[in-house]
Amino acid sequence: MPRVIVCDVNETLLDLHALEPHFNEAFGDARVLEEWFTNVLLYSEVITIAGPYVDFAGVGGATLDMMATARGITLSADQRSRILQGMLQLPAHPDAEGALQMLRDAGLRLVTLTNSAPTAVQQQLTNSGLSRYFERSFSVDAVRRFKPAPEVYESVAGELAVPIGELCLVAAHAWDVWGALRAGYAAAFVSRPGKALCPLAPKPDIVGRDLLDVARQIVAVETR
């Protein structure tokens, strides 16, 4: 198992469901949250292919406005701000700290790789109490292309000056795992509720029901 663990942030480490009350207030339906974030990811990939580059917060705001327009809703400035600022204050999943500590105790290096801009991810990790576990945080801003573009994953190997095969992505998104594997990483999939692997993709090295399960499997391989 590679000795550098590269963790995705949104949904993998942090709980997006904390935004549900804001979506319930703004749209009258908390389930709009999942549709919104799916569209944020979709349009980030459109931007990567078609351009020009806009950071993740910009994509989030534009997608939020698009969804409101489609529903004939006018969001107040406060409603819009609570959702977008709420992304910076997401709580960690209950399994996150224990899993990260387990990986650290096993002597593994930990970094993050996220679509969020550098300032945003620092706020996210600080506000969630997870920043102390990571030696560095990497953002797609460095290459101005969103995951799963190969340049994103390659840039982390370059910055750390390690062969790409020594990196292992941990993520709760099948498309992120797919991109990392195609770039030459090892990968571990966190099958959180509602998440599933795509049958067309290469199989990840590890699949776990939550972060603790993934961490135990990584450590078990590491200590064989």
C-alpha cells in the first residue's frame, strides 16, 4: 500500500447533509441539496472541458442561481450566503477523526486533494477540526482543471516529489476514484449511503463501508 494517503474532502471527510436546513428554507425541500451538489460537480467538469476556469465556489453559486431560476424561486442574499458559506463550516463525519488518527498512527503521510480553492479548504479543515491530521492540502486551482482530470492527480505527485504509484486516493465518489486509478494512483472507495461504484470503471484496491473500515484495511495491508 502506498505510504501517502490523499483524502478527498467534501462528502468523504465532511458531512454535506448539514446544509439540508438551508435548502429546506430556500427551496422548501431539503432534497434539493443533493441535486445541487450533483450539478456543481457536473458543471465543474463542463468547465474543465469547455472553459473558462471558475473556482469551485463560483461554480457553486452559479449552479445555485440556475436551480432557483428553473424553479421560479428568488433567493434572498441571506439564503444564498447561508448555503455558500455553509460549505466552509461543514462538520466532519463521525468516523473521520478516528480513521485519520489510525492512519497517522500507522506512520502514513496524509494530505488532502479537493475541488475547493486553497483558502476555502483551509477554512473547511480548520472549522471541522481536521487540519491537524494533514501535512499539506492540494487544490485543483493549481492546474485550473477540476477532478477527475489527470493533471490534478499528477500535480500532487509532482509537488510531493514522489512517484505517482506511491499515492492512494481515499474518496466517497466513484468518479474521483476512477480518475485517480487512471492517473496511476492506488485508490480506496468509501461507500457512504447512496454511493456506489460504476461498473465501467477499474476496481479500487479497497472498498469500505465507512472511513474507519477503509483505514483498518489500509493499515492491515501496510502491516503485513
